[in-house]
Amino acid sequence: MPGAEEFVGPSTELLQSLIRNECVNDGTPESGYETRNADLLQIVLEGAGLDVARFENQPGRASIVARIEGSDPDAPSLCMMGHTDVVPVNLDGWSHDPFAGDLIDGEVWGRGAIDMLNVTASMAVAFRRLAADGFKPRGDLIYFGVADEEAGGDWGAKFMVDEHWDAVGADYVVTELGGWSSVDSQGTRHVNVNVAEKGIAWTRIRVRGTPAHGSMPYGSDNALVTAAEVVRRLANYRTPANFDDMWTAQVAQMQIDEDLKAALTDPARIWDAFSSLPQAAARIAHACTHTTISPNVAHGGQKTNTIPDIIDLDVDIRLVPGETHATADHYLSEALGDLADRVEISSLQQSPPTTSPTGNALWSAIAKRAQVAYPGAELQPGLLVGGTDARFFREKGSIAYGTALFSPNVTLESFGQRFHGNDERIDIESLGLSGEFWYGLAHEMVG
């Protein structure tokens, strides 16, 4: 089998090109224009003689599918899925042009380098190499370059799963986010594989007031002032801690003192424990153990001299496994208190938490392929605190994992800081390791 070094060059070049296409999805129908990246991926895959199908239910938001047919229709199938869109950037926060795709000191810089064009690129390079090498699998192998993940997947994975399951449906799916690793106090490396993700309960809270002239604010019913109090209450509200086996195992492997480990699994002490962790680690620890409520967007107001009568607050709620949309409604009511009757609450987007089991063929294959780069490594199942397209496949019965294989330079903390952050970048060693990983995983799973 080809080694990691053989995947570095082509994966690096493809990642740079995907970044430069600037497929920024801000959530509006006309944004993203992922067709640019779909065109590029189609050229790459067709270069190995593969047939590529295109699907586009929103102009400019194309997804592509390539398939290496299996010889046995009863054999398990595997889908390699990578999204092609990226989130917006604040140019002022970047040290380098976020859409130049520069290679600097062994790292590719740019929006999407971490989320998740590195995986989209390395998967495509591995898939092309498999086709060029004449790979003849028993089960179908699918490459799915999907649009619109960053806005919830309605025009991408959800559309494809709902309307074109025959094109993308698979027994097993690999996608974002995973692949970083850490070494415990005994010297064992643990490679993260995300087997679950939190649910989404995005909510709009409408605050009403009474319009009036801004020059006479005394005693006014200012919707913005009430909204500010709503935001304060939401920010201060604490949901209960939730500890599952994944979190307990993750804490056990942390290189911290035993008392802090105990505090991180104690509902009465965990909030104090957060302050003893580095900020990046504390944010992750909080998100892994709590349903989170984050008021992130405010709309409203008409003019500087007019007291506003309507303010809309968009709130990002992420549910831990076992909680539902009704749980989110309960938390909001409790957090708002006497203001709950002053507001109107509506749903913007919702999906339940999803989980895939371990102890199956894909889990075993990932564990085996991780040994190539990290002999003796063990897999660490994890909870993804954001949302991915894996949830659509899990709801159809597929086993879906967020995985890859990164260099030791990519830690959970560095990954988390660069994810949707400034100066996003990935080292080329990780691109090579991931390319080798996908190539070998295909042989293990469907070959």
C-alpha cells in the first residue's frame, strides 16, 4: 500500500485549491456557490476514469457523488463524505489571507483548512488513487462531496438522504470531526473518533415593546432593554451536568491531578473545575457535559431616535444525548423566569442528538488502520459538540463516525481554537496521514 508521504503532495494541492474557491456559506440561498468546489472535485475524480453524478436543488449549491461498484450486492458499503462549504471570516483577525491557501512552515492556511476541506481533499485523493490502482471492492465505495453543511444541510446531505438515498446510502459513513490524539500518563496514545453528536435546538426569542420617541425614554417599554435582560439571564443560566461513559473515559486519560479528575465528574464541583483548566480545554469540557444555551444574534431597531418595539434574539442550543426539544423549552422557561410570558419563542432548526455504537466492523477497521501511524494506539469514542451531516445518515440507520488521522501537532485544544476561528490551518503531515488512512480503511471495509 502507498505510504503517507505519497498523499501529501496531491492532498496539499487540492486543499489549497478548495480553499481558494472561497465557497463561503453564510446561510443565505445565494451564498456558498459550492459548485466551484464540485467542479474541481469532479475534474479530480474523473481523471481516474470515475463517473461523477451531480445533484443541485439550489442554484450554485451542487453536490457530487462518485462510486466504485462492489462485486457483492450483499457486502457492506462505505461512504466517504466531506463537505465543500466554509463559514465566513473576519479578515481583521487573520495573519494571512484566509482564501490564499498559503503553505507556510509546513501548514496550509485558510478558511476550511480544519473544517473540513482537509478531509474532503484527502478523501478525494485517496478515492482517486484507489480507482487508478484498479481497486475491486466487494461492497460499494462512495465518495460524497456535499454542499450546505455549514447552514444545516437542507440543500446538501438532508436533500440527498431524503431524495437520493440510492446515490449516497451506505451501511457505514466516515466524515468529520475526529482524528486528533493525546497521550495519557502511561504513554498510550488515544485517537479520537466521534461516535455521537449533540442535538440542535436553534431558537428565536421575539421580545416586544412599545415604539416611542428616543428623546423621551423615561418609563418607556423598550424592547431592546428587555432583550438585554433576556440575554443576561440566558448567559447566566446553568443547565445540569451530564456525565456519560465517553466523558468519564476522556477524563481518565487527561494528564491532570486526581482531584481535578474527580471534580470533572462531580456535578457539585465541575463548574469550579472549569476554572482550573486552560480556557480552550474548559470550553470543550463544558460543552461535552452540558446542554449549552448561547444567544448569538440580535435583530431589531429602526432608527437611533426611535424606541424599538420588536427585537429578535437567535439562540444556539445544543442538547446532550438523552435530552429533547422539550428539554430545551423547559430550560428556556426556567432561565427566563418572569420574562417567559413577555416573549414569543419559535424554532429555527432542530434535530435530536444522535449516536452510533462501537464494536462493529468500522470501529475495528479504524482501530487497525490507526496502528499504521501509531502502533499501540487505542481509540477514544467522543461526543461532537457541534453538528455534522452524519446525523442524517444515523437517522437512516447507518453507522457514522467522525474520524481522520492527524499528526501529534493537532491536539483537541488546537483543533478547537482553529475551528471556525482565526488563522485556521492544518499541517501537511496530517494530510498525508489521513490520505493513507482513507486508502487503507477502504481496503479493510469493502475490499
